[in-house]
Amino acid sequence: MLITLCYLYLWARWGRGPAALVRTTVQQLRASRCSFTFCRTAAQPRGARVCLSRGGRVFCVGESQSIDDLNKWALFLVSPFILEAEHIAFVTESIWVQGETLQRPSSSSETIVKWSDCCLPLACRPGDPYQLIAKASVDDFSKLGVAFLEDRLQVANGLIPQKIVSVHLQDSALKELKDQASDTPAQLLEPQPESSVESKPELGAMEHVGREDRQALGSAATQGQGGALGGEPAGESDRGMGSVEHCHLHLSSCHECLELENSTIESVKFASAENIPDLPYDYSSSLEGIAYDFCPKREPRRVNLTGKAPNILLYVGSDSQDALGRLQQVRSALADCVDTSCYTLYHLPLESALRDPWPDNCLLVVIAARESVPEDLSRRFLAYLSQGGKVLGLSSPFTLAGFQVTRKAPLQDTVQSLVFCKADWSRVRLSVLISGCVYEGGPGEPLSLGKLQGHLENKDEDRLIVQVPFGTCGGEAVLCQVHLELPPSSPVVQTQEDFNLLKSSNFRRYEVLKEILTTLGLSCDAKHVPALTPLYLLSAAEEIRDPLMQWLGKHVDAEGVIKSSKLSLKFVSSYTSEIEITPSAIPVVTDIETFSSENFNFEIYQQNLQTKKLGKVILFAEVTPTTMNLLDGLMFEMPQEMGLIAIAVCQTQGKGRGRNAWLSPVGCALSTLLVSIPLRSQLGQRIPFVQHLMSLAVVEAVRSIPGYQDINLRVKWPNDIYYSDLMKLGGVLVNSTLMGETFYILIGCGFNVTNSNPTICVNDLITEYNKQHGAELKPLRADYLIARSVTVLEKLIDTFQDEGPNGVLPLYYKYWLHSAQQVRLGSAEGPKVWIVGLDDSGFLLVHQENGEVVTVHPDGNSFDMLRNLIIPKQP
């Protein structure tokens, strides 16, 4: 060994770079059962020989380190893990660092390597330091080590790595875990003998599926490895759960399932295509990383740069009839100004304003309460402003330090002449209805004013509109004592003269309101809602076309209609403009010879749909209210082998979890898929896993395309699709109905493919990846990815039905965001816990500070399902 180390020293001094040195050292010496350590110089193990030193950190080789008691660790998988011969097991020790002190690359030329991209986490032991056991190939282990030495290794969630050390897992420890798992076999309904711990999914089960389509990718993709269930251990028994006595049957009426299944796109992190950090970058002579480049060159336009969800929250105070009426007035005025396909407007009730994690999930708060804002809520609004939030006050007593609201009774609800100064210093004069209050100097240190100002044309020049920058993070408030939300027809307007004055200034009222909203960062380029279009009935397989038409002939009424509780579908051979289309009555064209669409290439869909059943019969629309309703009248009647799916280019009434809206602009891949699952099956006993499988299928559909494996799409529990851990690309909504012995499940899925606004899309990531790597990956199409996603989903369902959660969890954990993530229970001040995986029903497992591992559920807030988690009461 000494000769080898001397050789390596000479190589490090005069030969190749650190990446090659580390990789070769590990390859040559791993058979000797020595231990490889990457750490700070001060923490160098006693007796270890240093092979490489960089910036106060060392790579050294020493005596073998072993772990013989894994019972003290919390496992990520629900089964004991296997260490293949070509893999290295290692422990990463990290410490917690609060947000502002987190280390990030100092410039866009420095790259980071994400720990989760290079290994499979196996177990954790929370504490200080936080310890993670993982396994990786020699190349990936070397990549992690070099990134650590060069201070560009990112673990996750506030963890800063301090040491990486390879370990030997004693056979006794692995056997003990295997014995524990053997005591509780994974089969729920028909227990079977334990499968071999070496068993793996069928070869190629999750490899690249479907044929490459030149129209979808532009040219034939290069050969490469596909996605990788086949490369991960699977098929082992569930650990400590899975017997009939310990598994709950979850139905669509179950509160826990409703909380989890009815989840959809809850925008948690959004950003625009103009701000795409952390994209993969590949050094030709070093190791892959992730580049920070915040300035890709694009055409200038107003975009959402905050990373927040495109939500506008409306606070009107109490729940009185007057307040609720004011809510509708404010909502209507804002909807006339902003593009409602890019923003959603939500009521923010007082209780939710005090309790829920809304500050991280909105672009703008509108305060239109007439009564004083409670002190504790006022502090929360100020905290939101100090963190970069935006506030619009509309005739509200809410104000900031240095200002006070003074009432002038003679002015209340009168029409006055206002001079408004815009951001470009131009002025607008208009007649406005005012509240009767003005802004004057008040207690506290006066704040500087922005450019937007409005004052009356009277001798006092009473100030009615002020723009106030707040804090050092870009916070900003525009406060108004003008009723910009009220139309001239408002009951408050008493005289014909006042009505005429306001009507003549109504265009300028909108001009002022749009100027304010634009200054606060919103886009006011409103678009018209597109007209609804007919549906087309398409079949992806010729052999089911005739049986499909025969089935329709037997089930439509005398007028060719199939009715459901939500809408009527009228089947016609061709469409003419005389046929009316409404949200509740939609024609369905059955003659496919007349079908054509610029946004949906049916041939591409057919070529890339490689399923036995799913997605074979398509209801397609250019514009429809929501795909979730289109299958309502067909799902229980049509033969299951026909595989229904509804696909749309644009939705006008997209649905989200609870009362949430689902933004559905052109460029999204929008679909609702019908899946039937036997009740007495692996997945039928764990229905909440369906949404996990769908979000995983979307990610795998992209990353299993040869050449696209480093497009950094991720899954966020329970049902979101993310770019890295930064911003959201899409989500899933699942509705299930149990009839007899079968679950009929509608899986709504939407993810951004070509639409850069209001958030970010898959093709933005591909463009940035090409720029960073000098690559030439082609942009993808929505029709292509829908077909691939359905194909991957069918394979995931088959794997789950054969092997249970163990068959899919390795791939899910490979792509998920939450390894070692720290969250709090109940509230922002609740006890700290660490996420360690999913339980047997698909809920989160967390490790408490006392060492106990428990299941947690969402609390029902509609902003972020990972906030305010609760431990369910035991029955």
C-alpha cells in the first residue's frame, strides 16, 4: 500500500487533476478494506495517510471503519438494503446552519454537486452532527469527495457537510435487519414466501420506453442508459409493517385519503425562465456539477422573479356581509387588470392570515379591510414586507411607520379630482371616489417615498396615494385612500353628476390601478378567455376503434347524448358552428378524418404510447373548462380495457386541491387519466400512492430519455413536480371512487412543457442545459411527454402490484426533494423533526428528537402541505 500511496502522491503533484486521483485511489484500494475519508484538516483520522489536500480539507486513506449496529439508525426504505459489490457504503456527517449563513458558490463559474444526485440514501441518525448512510458507485463517491474538497457539495435543507467516510457494513447487522423484515412479510392479502434479497424488477422494466420520434425530439437521440428501477434494489419485504393487522384500508371517504389524494398544484416555489439557477454543468476533465447562472439573455418582459407562487391574497377583515361584498368588488377590479391565466386571486380570512404559511406563497397581499388590522396580524404583514413582500392597501387604516391615516369627514364618499404621478413621472388627472381619509406625517421614523404618488387638487394637496419601499429585501407597499376597486355604478355613488364624472374617468381609474399593480411586480397584459371548442374522440389503437363505436351506439340516447351529473356529451360525426358549446354541454366529434391540431400531434402520441391498456381512447379538446369532468359520464360504463384519457391544450376552469385554482395556459401538458385498481391488490390497499406514482412517472418520462437524464426534475411530496428544489413545474390531482371491488381513479396531471410564464417549463431547463453544456438537446412536446408519462405510469403500477412499495420507492427516493429535510410539527414554533421516508400508506415518516419515528399528516392548509404537519390521533 505504501508504494501505491507514493505513486499516487507523485501523480497528484505532477499528474492529472484531483477528480482522476481520487477515483483511481478508490478503485485501486477499495479491495483492501481500507477506509476513505474526506474531511477538514483538523479532523483528519489518526494514523490516516493524506493523499490530497485542498483549501484546508483533505482526502486520506486509513484503517477500515465499520458499522455493526444499524438498529440505532432510521431507515429510509421500508426494507433492509443491499450493498452490491460495485457500490461503496459511506457516512456523511453534516451540521445545521441557518438560512442566511448557508454557503453557496460565489459566482456563476463555480458549480455545486448535489449529494442526492450521486447516491441512494439508506438510513439517517438525526442529531449534531446529522449522519446519513448512503451507497454510491465508485465514480459517484469520488464525485462527492472532490466536491467536498472544493467546497461545492450541497447536502440539503440547511445541512453543511463536515465529513464523508466510507464504511464497512458488518454482515451481522445486515442479517439482523433482514430477519426483522422477514418477521413481517410485505404481502397484504395473500402472504407469500419472502423473495430473495437479491431479487430485482424485471430487466428493463423502467428503461426508456417507446420509440424516439423525430418530430418530438427533432432528431434521433443518441443511445444511452434509460431510467433505472432495474438498477436499484427492490422486492424485499416491508420493514416492520405490511401485515394485515397493521395495514389500514384507505377509501375515498377516508379523511386521511381525502387530505392526501385530493392534492393538486399548490404553488410553493415559482420563478420565471429569466431566473434559472442550479442547472447541471459538466466539466470535461472534472466532475458534473450544477451551475449558477442567473442572467440568461432573453427578450425583456415583466416576469415573476420572486420564486413565489402566482397568488394574490385579498384580506377584507371580518366575515360580515359588507366585507364579503367588498371582497367581490376587489376581486372583480383586479381580475379586470391582471392576466387571470397567470395569477389566482384568493380570499385571505382573518384566521388563515394569522395561522397559515401564506407569506411564502403569494406575490401580493391586498388589504381592503375598513376596520383596524389586529396588532398581531399587522406585525405579520410587516414581517412579510421586511422579507420582500408586496402590499396594496385599498381604503384601509393599515399604514406604516412615519405615516398616519387622518379622517376628513367632509371628504368621505365624495367625488374629487386626483393628480396621480406615475413611475415615469408623467401625470394623470381623473375624478375618483375617496374614502374620506388622507395620509399625513405620523409617529416613527419617516420612510422614503417611491415615485407613485397621488394627491387631491385642493389647496392642501391632501395625499391619497403613497408608495413606500420597506426594508432591505425589496419589500414595498402602495397605500391608497381612493376607491380604485369600485365601479361608477357602485351604490356609494349617489348623484347623476358624480356618476358621470366617474364614468368619464373609468378608463383612467384602470390606468392608475394597472400602474400600481405593475409597479408591485405583476403583469397587467390581460388576455381574453378563449372560446370552448368541441371534443374529438380518438383511438390510439386501430383494433379498439370498432368495439368503441359499437359500445357508443348502445349507450347514447336517441339524440346521441351521454349525460352525467356534471355535463352532457353529444356525439356527432362532424362539427358545425351552429352546434352550441357550453361548460355543461359539449359536442364530441367521432369522425377522426376531420381532426387536426397545431398543438397536439396524434401521430406522435400514438408512436410513444407503449401501454397495454392505459391512454388508448382519447377525448381531445383545444379549449375545455376542465379535463377532470370530461370522463365523468364514461368512467363507470366503458370497458376498462379501452383506457380513457382526456387531453386539452388549455383549460378555463382548471381544478386544484379543495378550492384551489389550477392555472392552465397553452404550453402545459394537461390530461386526466382513468385508472381502475382492484380493491384487493397491493395498490388497492394503498390508494394514496397513486399520486406519488403519477408525479414520479412525469419525472421519469423526461429523465429516462437518452441524453436528458441530467434535466433536474424532482418530485415533491405528495404530488408536485419541481425543478430542483426551487420552483414548481406541475402537479397531480387524484379523485377516487370505490364501486364494488374496484377503485375508479381519475388522475389529473398538468406540467409546464413549453410555457415559460407564469412560472417555468421543461424546455426552459433544456435550453439552459444546452447553454451550460454546449449540448444540442431538442425541445420536447406536450403530446410526446403525455404519452411517455402514461407509459411509465402503467409500468410503475405493474411493478407496485407485483412488489408493493419496495418496487418503486428506490426510484421515488432518487428523485424526491426531502432526504434529511427538517420540518416542524403544528406550527413554525413546533417541535423539530426530520423526514426519513414514506410509511406503508404513502404518508411522511419523520424522526423525532426523542428518537421515535412517527407518521405525520397535512393539517389541511392550502398553501404548503409540508407546513404545520400534525401527528394523527390514534383510534
